[in-house]
Amino acid sequence: MNTNLMLGVPDIDHQHSELFRSFEHLISADMSEDVISDILSRLTLQICSHFAAEERFMASLMLPDSMLHDHHQAHQKIVEDLTQIHLDTMCGQETPVEKMISKVAHSVSNHLVVYDLELKAYIQ
Ligand SMILES: [Fe+2]
Ligand SMILES: [Fe+2]
């Protein structure tokens, strides 16, 4: 992963790089319709478990309450968007899976730059 995107917190950096590996892998994989739901479930689980770990880490920092709140809201928004994508596919919306994954990858990497890197200033 690009070192500019690293927080300097090994566990969190590792999770970020694993997430980007998953995105790359999923975007390049040739997937049949019947595995999409399973893939989206696993991706949602990976993202949710990263967000939970990051929020536990954030709780150990001296962050302003508003920052904690906004960051949490931003995590929720990504999970909601992912849930909506999942629902859309279950309802038969035929968006190519790599396009959906690219959209999620884009919002997660944007989140990393806007919210996660902001934590750097609070890490000793
Ligand atoms: Fe975050
Ligand atoms: Fe993160």
C-alpha cells in the first residue's frame, strides 16, 4: 500500500492493505451471478470488522467528540451503501459486480484520506 496512506499503526495499516487487496482481487475476478451475494457478505463482514477495530483504536485516542461522531457516521454511511448494493443485487438489479466493487473501493479509499489520515495528528 502507498506509504502516504499509512497511519503508522500496524494493525490498522494491515487491515487497510488487506481491504485494498480484496477490492483488487474482486474487481479482477471473473464471478458468476450465484456467488455475488456471498462475496458481498464477506466484503461487508471484512469492512465492518475493520471499522469496529478502528473505532476501538479511536476510543484510545484523545479525539474531540465531534470527530469521533463524524468518523462513526462516515463508517455507517459506507456500510449502508454496501447494504443497499447487496439489496439491489438480491432484487435483480443487474449492475456489473466489478462496477459495484469499484464504487465501494472508491468510497473506502476516499474515507481513508479524509477521515482515517486525520487520526495521525492524535497518534503519539
Ligand atoms: Fe475510518
Ligand atoms: Fe479505516
